[in-house]
Amino acid sequence: MSSKMSAGSQLENANPVIFQRSVERLLTASEEDEDVHDAIDDREIFDLIRSINDPEHPLSLEELNVVEQVRVKVNDAESTVGVEFTPTIPHCSMATLIGLSIKVKLLRSLPDRFKIDVHITPGTHASEEAVNKQLADKERVAAALENSSLLEVVNQCLSTRSI
């Protein structure tokens, strides 16, 4: 049982399918050169979110196939980032928390010029419209992050896990 769950609670998806992690991307010399403009791309965003911890399982969102590089869209020139995520089950009660964790990671990591859109992959969750509406509402996201216990859970999802 995960240390993040209270005693007596049941896992919604007790035996999730675990996917192979993709290899780490090697940085090029021009990417490390601070004087060279380096456009942010899909892979860079995927690298930021792939290791976010699932709130229920001791696995990353990448390992559960909740996030995939093909579902990340970046337009550096227009300063937009779009991420679709796929909950492991259609009635996942953690979907809003997962989306919030992805959004917070990107808000903390990207320059302020970026508009960040995080939403559920269409057709993969029973409450996708409600979850997407919450994630798109700046005031609701800000209010959620003012809740200290919720912020603590988000920070646990974003913390680096020892492998």
C-alpha cells in the first residue's frame, strides 16, 4: 500500500499495466549554450512531466502511460503548450489531481509567456468535461494551490522519487 494513502482505502486500479520508460535525451552543445535561442519542443515538455509520480502507485505517469510524448504539442513561436493525459481507468478519481500536478510542473518550469493547456485525452474518462473545465480555470487552479493539504499532495507527485 502506498504511503500516500490512508489505512483501509482501496486502490481503484490495483494492477495497472506498466509501460517501458523511454531513454533519457542527451543534450547538445547548442542546447547547453545560454547565448543560443533554443526553442522549447514537445520532447522537452515530455521530459518535464514524464517523471511525475502517480498519486496512487509508486510509478511515474510515463510508466502508467498516462503521459506520452505524442500527446504533447508545443508552439514556441506562439508560446503555447498543450498536454493531453490519459487516466488509467475511465472513473479515475485522481484525474483532476494528476492534471493539476502536470499543470503545476509546467507553470513552475516554463517562462511566464507560455499559455498552458492540460486536458484529458478525449473519450478516456467519464468526467472529462468537468475535469477539463477545472484545469482550464485559472482561479480554480490558484485556489486549489492555496489549499495546503492539496498542495502537499501535488508536491509529493512532483518530488523526485529514488529509483
